[in-house]
Amino acid sequence: MFNRRSTCVSKVLFGLIVALVVADVSLAAESRQGALVVVGGGRLTDEIVGRFAELAGGPEARLVVIPTASSDGSIPDADAIAELWRERGIGNTILLHTRDSDKADEYAFVAPLRDATAVWIGGGQQSRLAAAYVGTKVQSELQALLKRGGVIGGSSAGAAIQSGVMIAGGNPVPKITRGFDLLPNTIIDQHFLQRSRINRLIEAVSQHPRRMGIGIDESTALIVTDNRARVIGASYVTVVTVPESGRPLAIRSHGNGDEFDLPDDTATPQRKKWAIVVHGGAGTVAQDASVETVQAWRNGLRAALEKGKSIVEAGGTSLDAVEATIRILEDNPLFNAGKGAVFNSTGGHELDSSIMDGRTLDGGAVAGVITVKNPIGLARRVMDKTRHVLLAGPGAEQFATEQKVDRVKNAYFSTERRRESWNRVREREANKPVTRISTARPWQYGTVGCVVLDAHGNLAAGTSTGGLTNKKFGRVGDSPILGAGTYADNETCAVSATGTGEQFIRHTVAAQISQLMRHRSWTLKQSAEYVLHERLNKGDGGVIAVDLHGNIEWVYTSPGMFRAAADSDGRFDIRIRDEK
Ligand code: ASP
């Protein structure tokens, strides 16, 4: 039964070596008490509806129907939906729908889910479901419903959304975004045979080799209980997996009545509830620095870390934590961001900053601002209030006026310490003009950055700086460039960099770390170490980063880096020198 369709599938995959494997029938770890009914679209058969109604609790069921995948014109009205499900044996139905992700995060909006025994997610476009609900309370309530033994069913888009890595469209090249992650370690595809989607599922699984690809044909369903899947319906469910060795892919077909084990979700690394990392620039204090000097830097990092920690600990968002943490560092004259920024070649200060949201890949940045007290706040407003990503110079200043953010005279940023180091650098560079940035430059440390994973599973990153001492007027570094000094993607990691900005721009350092995780399936540690040690020059600087599971990394090739980290497992540490 298992191998019935595999010969025909392998023909379609000309050239690709396909290994047929017998389903492993060993019992998987029991991790989910509830049930899933995942339907490949097409006509809903009586058998599928009957099984869903039975799992939902029959006449006693309290069903929430989510029609959000439909287009605006075709959202059914609540009475029609109630009537439809009454005919199917479920009398108590509530319709839940919004396109507004803020609303989906409201306690009152998700109240029906807390009372439900079952949820049905209708078809349409899965990207509409993702845009409204991924990362919101709707998603966490669906997960809670499963934990308390409820059932979630969905057809077509309502099936695709059930995996964490979701195919949003595209064939044969899949467009991948995030789904609800109800069926861990899988990628679900639907209308599978009817729309010839084998190639896109193979591509998706190749990009995410630790996941099991599951292609479900129309009028066919997977009934999932206790990590075990059973096929019901007229056609087939095709399973694509990548073995440890990487090749050949294993593809097998399951027909009506077949059962197979799903990936053990306990094999997924436990995600920390939250994690936060802060940096205060590459470099370190002098070996002979006084205890007071060292303490002042440590206190600066501690105050910032505590602020961000208090926000994520209380369930706040990663974006809010990043912004608030960086504001503290910008206001502290020790750091090269906001007050205490370095001098440029004309004896003034030009500040750069950016922030990025890993949930949406939205970002905001400002470059070369001269009167904005907290550039990170203005960067956030570029993201939230405009359709742009980066505003520079006079335009950014004008935007600051429109937004009524706190303004200061340029001299506000000056400190004696920075003036002295500017004088030293000017003297040195007057004797020996610099045409290429030296990697062995004495560290004008103090750029700041922060990366956060919040309790909703969202990553964010931000960076703020005065740039390099004696930089040319108008020079923009890596800190406000998404992909160079700052990057966040919920599917991989959040990164903030510090060091010789030109090098970080050339090597798109922050984005490259994320891409190695995505395309090579490397860990955060492997990816960050490769980029810092193999792609950059020794002495170029460093990064702080956190991945989607809350793993924290800092990697640097400068002589030390000001850095601090905290997480929900109780970690709280602050480091300055090269100590491990
Ligand atoms: N990366 C910053 C820049 O080049 C400086 C630093 O991190 O110290 O503007």
C-alpha cells in the first residue's frame, strides 16, 4: 500500500534519485493531546466531515470557524456558516475574522477560542491567514486549544497554514513564509496531485531539510492524533524527507487507511521563552583601566539590559525591547551613539541607526542625522509611519520635525573624551592619510546594538552609532543598512554588528549569517563564526545574535567587545574583555 504511487512519482522526477522507504511504525513521543484534520482541498467528503465532527465532540462541540483565507467579497456570513455546520452535526458555531493583526492580538477578540472545542480554518489564500494571525494571540490560542485536547481542522489554505514553514505560493519555486506551526517539523502542501506540486514540495524540503514535506491530494485528509497520522479519503498523501546524509530524498505515498509517524516534535530544540543580547561596541577598555572605568561600562550595559529584559519578561514585543534598550545606551555618554557620539572630520556629529522586525521583515533606518536625540526612535518611526526603509540627512531631519521627536543642538552629543580621541586620530591621519580603512585601527568603541527574541516568538534587531572617528562628512556606515549592520528574520536569527562599517557593508554580514542558516541549515554559531572568521579580516569587529530558538551568540575578532545577555533560563551576564 505504501509504495503504490511511488513509481509514477519517480518518473515525474526525472533524474532525481528517489529512495522508497518503509514507514517507520515505532511509537513517537506523545506530545500533542488534541487532533488535527488536515485536508488537501477539493470536495469535503462526508467521511472527513464526520471524523472532524466526532473529534470536535459531536453535538456538544463548540466550533470556531476562521474564514480569513477568503477574499473580502467572499467571507460568508455567520448565519450561513452556522447553518452549514448544523447540517454537518455541529450546532454551536462562532465566526472569527479580522484582517488586522493588532486586533488579532486583543484579548477580547480571541475569547471565543478559549471556550472552543474545535476550530475549522477555511480555504482561500494562506497568506491572508498568515498576515492577520501569525505571531498573534490567535496563533497562541490555537496552540493552547490543541494542548487541552481540542481539534483543529482546515482545508486547502486551512491545511497549509498548519505547518510552521508555510508554502504561501509559487510553483515550482515555493514562496515560503511562516504558518501556525501546529504540526511541528513539517511543511504541508495541498491540491497536491491535482496541481502537480511535487517539485515545489521537494524544493521546500531541500531548503528546510529537517522538516517532513507532506503533500495532500484533494478530498483526502490526514487525521493526526498523538504524533501519528492516518490517511482518509479517495487519493493520496505524499511524504518527502531528507535523510541525515542529505541525498537521496525519500518519497513515499500513503493511501486510505495508511498510518505513519510524524516527526517527533520533542526533537525540536526547546525554544527559550525569551532572550536578549546587547552590545556596546567592538574593542575593550585598556588593560590598565581603573576599576571605576570598568565598572562604569558594566553599569551602562547592565542598565540597558535590565530595561530590555523587563519588557520581554512582561510579555512585551521584541521591537519595543530593542528600541527601549538602545535609547538607554544612546543617552549614556560612554557609548558612541546619541550623547557621546564620535566626532566626524568637520568636528560635528552625524548619527546612524536602524531597527528591523523579524516577523514581517519590515525595517526603518536613519543616516546622518544631526539633531535627533534618539536616532533609534526615529528609525522606528520610519518603519512604522512611512512606506520607506531609510531616510538620510536633511530629509530625515525634516521627518523628525514632522514626527515631533526630541531634538537637541549638535553640540549636545559632544563629550571631552570623544574630542580628545578625535584630536589624536586627526593628528595621526594628518601625518599618514588613510585611503583604506585599516583593520588594525585603534578601537573607537561604543556603537550600540540589541537583538531580542520575545515570548511571542518574534525576533528584532537594532543598532545605533556615531560612526567612525574623523569619518568624512556624509559617510554612512553599516549600522543603518539592513543586511549589513542589522538584520532580523523570524525563521533564522536577529543580528546587530559593530566594527569597520565598510567591511560589514561589503560582506552583507548580518544578512549573510541569516542566509547561511536558511540555505545551509547551519546553526547560528556556525554561521556567525564562518562570516566573522572566514569572510572578514581579523580585527574588523563583531556581532551579537540570537536565533529563533533563543540561542545566543557573540562572535568578534576585535580585542574584546562590550556585551551582555539575559534569557528566560536565568542567564544574566555582562562581559567586556576577551573572557569566555
Ligand atoms: N560599525 C560602525 C560604523 O562603521 C562603527 C562601530 O561599530 O564602531 O559606522
